[in-house]
Amino acid sequence: MATAKINGVNLYYELTGSGRDPMVFVHGSWVDHQSWELVAKELAKDFRVLTYDRRGHSQSERVIGQGNINEDVKDLITLVEEFDLSPAHIVGNSFGGNIVLRTAATRPDIFKSMLVHEPPLLSLIEDDPNVQGILPEIDKTFQQVVNLILGGNRAKAAQIFVDQIALGSGSWEQLPEMIKKSFVFNAMTWYDELQDPQSLQIDLSSLSNFKKPTLLSTGSDSPPFFPIIIDCLKASLAQAKQITIDGAGHVPQMSHPEKYIDMVKGFCLQTT
């Protein structure tokens, strides 16, 4: 088990591959570095790949007290610098995408390119008339999940989040047991993230100076508000390209690993 003391917190990490260009993966909420397992090994043939458990997740240290997304941003920056990975292709999924985007606004110099899949930046679309019928239902489900977590039923909370928000009906039963366990174990960290008022927000103007190659992706089977979020981001990023992964949803690295590998490898190798 490899851990590093990053900003005073012990973080679990795996660093593999011997490629010239570094690639750093930032996972979303509820999960951990294992969510990249189906793609990291293959991409390590061409890149030097870092995956890690974010603070409060699985094998990394869980700090007492309210956290915030800026701590995750600082952790990502420090990891890249600690392992001499700059500039790196930095990849984020879901809430990990929120972290990567904020990092791009803060430290564009550590990026070779940025790849983000479906960041839940709901503040960008809260006034969009196209989603006014959707957001209240999401808020209702979020509250149901929160109530279950606070009531001690983290397994049911995780199931509802997966089936009704993240992956679609029936997805929970199809998940590997190790992924289910990570969802349940990390439920309180998701709750903590939700209490941070900045967690689902970003100032689009802060991205105006990010000039590195950027790939913004969605899944064709994902909730319909994600493409609207991606459109908002694309308008603010000078070199952003947009792609839809056919047949995929919110976590294509798990559901469609071969397509995800081809997308990431093809895009990053063009930037070398």
C-alpha cells in the first residue's frame, strides 16, 4: 500500500507505467481509484499513470470537520508536483471533473491537456428553462439520499443514488461488489462534499486564461442536463472539443472502457 502525506493528509496512490507523458486521474464522489481500474492498466502502456483516493475516500485519510473542494484542488496540485508529473494530461470524471476544472483555472501550468466527463456543475444551469422540470426532482432525490445517510442506511442511500441519479435504473445490482462497498464506505464523504456551497459551482470567467487542449465528454445515455453543462463550459474554454460517447453514461471508464481508452489515448497522443 503506497501512501503520501499531501497537505497534511495521508493519500493512497498508485503510479504505474513508464511513458514519457504523465496522466493523472481524478475520481468522482462515492468511489475511489478503483473506478479507473479497467482503463489505467491499458493507458499505462503509453503514459505514466497516477490514480489516487481523494481525501476522505477509501484508503486515504478521512479528516474530521467540514471539507471543501479547494482542499481537493490543492491535493491535486501537490500530487502533480510531488511526483514531478507536470505538465500532465489531467482527467476528471463527475465531481472529479469539478476539481480538475477548478485546478485548470488556478494552475494551468501543470496541464498538458485536460479531459473532463460530465462535471455536475448544477449552478451553471439552475436558470436554464430547459431543465426546470428536472432539477427539482434531482433535489428531491438528493434529499432522500441525505436522509438515508443521516439515518444510518448508507447502503440504501448508495443504491438510490446510483439507480436514480448517477447510472440509471437497475445499475446498482450490476456493479462489482468492491465498487458497491466503496459507495457505501464513502457515503459520508459525499454528504460532506454536498455541504460545501462551492462544490457544484464554478466561475466560468476563471477559465478564460486556460489555453491548453481540452476534451469535454458526455455519454449518449446520461441525464439530459449534462450536455447543457458541457455547452456552458465549452463556450468558456478556448481550445475545447466536445464528444459524445455512444451508448455510455456517467462513468464510461467502467461501463465502456474500450471506448474510453480509445478516446483518451487518441486525444492525448495528438497533443504530444
